[in-house]
Amino acid sequence: MSQKPEGTVRRVPAGEGAPDGVEMMAKCTVTNFTVRKEKVTGIGSQALANCKMMASFENGVVSISVRGGRPFMVSVRLDEVMALLKEAADYNMETIPRENGEKNKEEERINE
């Protein structure tokens, strides 16, 4: 199995996972927080790492696997991620001033 280059979505064959699974290799920022008395007090460090993002409607999840010094994965329900992204897009449309007829970056990307 050969992986596509970073930033390219690959449909995962059904035998390798969910029947509708997709994946993408990407870069991510891993942030470590400083904690004092069990409360987050700030950002301790940040580092760029390789990651693999995976999603499946059949399983209802999106996962991000971070590959680096200490590999880990975070999985979140797909419907919750989609609700978050929709609200972020709606909020952006409401708060970023636009001149008459001007499109924002997301509208331009969608229309390409």
C-alpha cells in the first residue's frame, strides 16, 4: 500500500478499515500546556509533527493520529466535528466585515 503525498485524500480499501474510510497525511501542531495545581496555566511548548487524519461516516468518527516522539490518537464523533465547523463558518460570515460583493476565503475555495 503506497500513501499519497501530504494533503491528498486517499480512499481506504474496505479490507483495511471501514467500508467508507478516508485518510489524509498532514502536518499538525502538538501543544503541551503548563499546569499548576491541576489547572492549565499556559502553553509550555509547541512542535510540528506528522499526522494522519481519518474519517468514516459508517463508524461516525474522525481521528487524528500524531506520529512523533510519543505517538497518540484522538477520535471525535463526526457529527460533533461537523457541527463545530458549521458554527465556525457561520460565525465567520457574521463577524468578518465584507464589502458589497466581496467573498471570504472559504467561499472562494468552495467555488474553485
